[in-house]
Amino acid sequence: MLTAPLAGPLFDHWRADPEDGTASVAHDPATGEVLAAFRNATPGEVGAAVERATEAFRMWGRTTPAERAALLLTLADRLEAVGEDFARAESVNVGKPLSLAREEIAYDADVLRFMAGATRTSHAGAAGEYVAGSTSMTRRDPLGVVGLITPWNYPLMEAMWKLAPALAAGNTVVLKPSELTPLSTLLFAQLAREVLPDGVLNLVLGDGATGAALVAHPAVRLVSLTGDVATGKKVASAASATLKRVHLELGGKAPALVFADAPLETAAAELAATGFLNAGQDCTAPCRVIVEDTAYDAFTEAYGKAVAGLRCGGPEDELSHFGPVISERQLERVEGFVRRARSAGASVLVGGGRVDRPGWFHEATVITDVRQDDEIVQSEVFGPVVTIQRASSDDEMLAMANGVDYGLAASVWTTDVARSLRFTRELAFGTVWLNQHLVLANEMPFGGFGQSGYGKELSAHAIDEYSQVKHIMLKAAA
């Protein structure tokens, strides 16, 4: 699958023997085979990376927005020029279809370009006389060194979501990708070394202990994590010791509310496609479908047919819609959710088990006859499993949608304008789509409420996350 060897200075620096019990091993989820093994950074190596970033900030923090933008645009061009290598690394390491990985690389380049433009148009505020005899103004300054910890489901995209605004704002970075999927991030770090000044982007590899060392370092001014809720709570707690800022993008349990007046066939097809994208390993995937009672039977039949028609295959199968889950551990987790749901009285409409082939494949699974307080409704499965519930009124639909701890994303499927306005106002989720799901725009903010975390990715708001505002007051001359 890989068109380029996993070679280069950074690969050589971090490479380890797969038999070394202390190393982190990257697998091909479609086969279970080892792709590469890497050393886990020691606390000393994390400290050295922070020191390099601290030294580089003395210069980088004084660059102009135009200078930073030019380098981000160069990074975007370089990424696109070798996009096929990145797509293949992302595809084989995560297990996603190559066709989808190619789309992601083009999108990642656009994230860099957007932030390049946003940093040149952002404004810190106004100047004026608010106290007699004094002139006040505000300025937006970078924070300094920031620590970025990215997940395994969209490794390069999540790195761009964090790295692009952090650099655009004038910060230097220490980046730690997931130990499960470091390949595309390693490729990007090697590419960036040819573009960015020394020390502006620093890479450390490793597991949770490496991340903990980064979070604990007193010179790191902000930590941005995308991960599960339990990890997010640990990071927030550890960061409090040094009062560093924290940005958390955590789990989701996205509801899709389908009303009887919606085009049911269209809704069923689109929700099936987005619900199982990336094997359901997406915190915004519509994994809780809530259907108005009068449309339940028709929608469920159409949805079941759409899901049954989805193609499951390995990265080499470019026609497949989704591939394997990331690991044997994740596969067992998904199986456990389905098994416990069945034991609790739920019905399996489609799928229900692992696929009989090498690798970590699970069937696209649809579960009905579930109760609102069932584990499979309340907890994030993070796999190719979707539940369908029925509700008899708008109030019940809203209560069921909001009746979980997560608040990342939701969608409403209706042609009723008044209902649309009500639900977009009252749904407690950071993103609410109308008659579509999982559509992203770099110009718009992304982030959740509740157990889904806090802080915004994308849009000019992301640059604010990596900035601090200072008030300057000057006494007027006599």
C-alpha cells in the first residue's frame, strides 16, 4: 500500500525493534500486521522538545502574520504535492479506504490555507479613550509553547486542526500523535522541517506517559487534546497544577432526529453513509437515530436496506465505504457493546458481529428496541454501530436527543421551518445540521458542550484559542 518507504531522519530517530516490549507498535488494521515500531519519548526527551520550542519562540513569536501565512501556504503546497504518499500512509495505518484518505489530504491542505488567511485578517480590538487623560488599546499575543495531543481516528486532519491555528497565532508547538497511528504525522513533521524554522514544530512519539509528561511541563502554556472523556479529565486535572490553559475535544453521541415530513429515503441514505464513515470511529457520526413514531417503520426499513448495502473492505478496496476498526482491543470493545445490548433486550436489525476475514473488521450494525437509559444509547461505542429509537412528539424527540452527557454534534431532518428554528436553538450540541450530517466548513467553529469538552477548532475562533489578549493603557501627554 505504501508508495514511499517509512524512512527519513525522524523515522530513523524514533524507530524501534517491534520485539521491544517498551516500544509503541503501529499496525495495519486490515491485516493485523506490524507496519513499524517506535520508541516512546522519555520525560527528558519531552523536556528537550519543550526547550527547543521555547528557544524558537523568541523569534517565531515576533514574526508578522504575513510571514507566518506565507510559510503555512508553502506547507499546504508541499503537502498537496506529495499527497498520495500521505493518503496511503493514512489509509494503511488507520484502515480507511484510500479514496477517502485522498479526500482528507486535500481538506488538510485547505485547513492550512484558511488559517494562513485568518491570521492576516484577525483583529485584537479597538483603541480609544475610556478614562480621561488615557488611551487604551488591546493586542492579541501568542501564548508561547503549546502541547498538541492528537487521536488515532483522523491523525493528520486532527493535527492540522490544532497545528495550523497554533502556528498562525505565533506559537511554537510540541506535537504528540497517537501511538497507534503516527505514520502520516511523522511524514508531515519531516516535510515541515524543510519549511519551518528550527524548533517551531517539535514531534515526540509515545503513549500516555509521554502525553502526561507534556501536560505536566511548566513551560507549556496550553494543552489541546482530542481523545476520550476519561483522558480529557486526567489532562484537565494535571494541567491545573500549573494553571495552563486546556482545550478538549472529547467524545460524542450524535443524535439524528428524523421527522415524518422529511424525505425519508434521502435521510436514510445519508445517515447510513455518515453513520458508518471511518467504521463509525468518528465522534460526530450519527450513531443515535431518533425517528418520529409515524415515520418509524418506513424509515427503519429504508435505513436497514441502505446499511446492508454498504461495502466493507480493506484500504486497497477503493470502492469500500468503511474498513476495519483500529485494533483488536477496539473490536472486542464494539463486540461487548453489541452483546450487552442483546442481553438487555435489544434487537439487531442489520449485522451484529465481526467479519470472518483477517484484520479487525466489524459488520455495520443497526440496533433497535432500545431504551433511553440503555448503555448502548448513553455510552460512546466508537465503532460501526447505530441505534434507532422512536418518539411520539417534538418534546420527546428533544428530550431524548439532549438526554446524554455528550454535546458535540446533532442533526435535524424536517421541512418545518418553525421546528427547525426551535430545535437548532434548544439542542445542546456545538454543531447542529439541518437535513444533512457531517459537513464541515473551515470558516465555521467546531467544538462541543458538556462531556464533549470545551474550546473551538476551525474558523478564526481557533486562533483565539491559541492567543491571549492584553490591555495597553497610555497616559496622554499634558
